[in-house]
Amino acid sequence: MAENQENLEQNQREKPMSFLMMTIITGLFGGILWSSLAYLAYVFNFTEIRPNVILEPWALGKWKEQWLGTVISIIAIGLFSIGAALVYYAVLRKVNSIWAGAAFGLALFLLVFYVLNPIFPGIKPFWDLSRNTLITSACFYVLYGVFVGYSISYEENEIRNRGKNHKEVTS
């Protein structure tokens, strides 16, 4: 009877998601969330930059300036965000500080707006952008960095603590 109890579906434990998969989902969700909020900032004239600028170097046609282009742009930013989250995972996951995520977001902001600026014709040169656009965009990147960075660092810290607790219990 006890043997049958263990095999019931309700008594089975769900296998936890791998840390790498959690990082990928966090990057995708973070990119979609923060680029959607950045689009709202564009709608309310806090920034001059739409998420659609990501399509300009690769897509032709007027569709990229309409609602379909906006949706595809937000999803594309989410996909690129997976790469950024994996970079954070590889380099900074052991740093358990909110400031590491904020610095990561600021570094991404400078990379996109200063270094990669020439490949995005919809973004004016860095020094020609309005103060509102720079501040709003920098804030979104910092918030994105904190979201992704703190999520990844928190999970790393939890895994490390579970390992310590498991060692103490078995000792």
C-alpha cells in the first residue's frame, strides 16, 4: 500500500527548472516588460525613441512603423534580452548587489545609445538627443538591469544556500 502511495501523481514532486532556463525566461520576460513600458513612455512623449528602431537596419516597408512592427519589435527586444541575461549570468551572477544590476543596465544603455548608435538610423547621435529621452531611456535600462540582475543573483544565492544547508544536514 505504501508503495502505491509513492507512485501517485499527487505525491510526485515537480522537477525544478534549471538555473539556465530561469535565466532565459527572466531575460525574455524582462525585455518584453521593459520595452513595452518604454513604448508607453514614447506614447506619452517622455522619449523620442520607439522600440521599432530595432527593425530599421533589417526590415523594409512601412509595416514596421505600424502596430505589427511595434509588437514584433517588442518581441525582438525580448529575444535580444535573452543574450543580455546570459551575459549577466556568465559574468555577474555571483555578485549579490542591486548596484551590479544597475551598473549592468547603464552599461547596456551606453552600448546601445553610444557605441551601436550608427546602426540605428532612427536614433539621433547621442549628444543630439533630448534630455528627456536620455534620462527616460537610461532609467529604463537601469530598471531592466536591476530586474534581470537581481533575479539572477537572487537565484544564484538561493542555490548556494540550499547547497550549504544540504551539506549541513548530511554531515
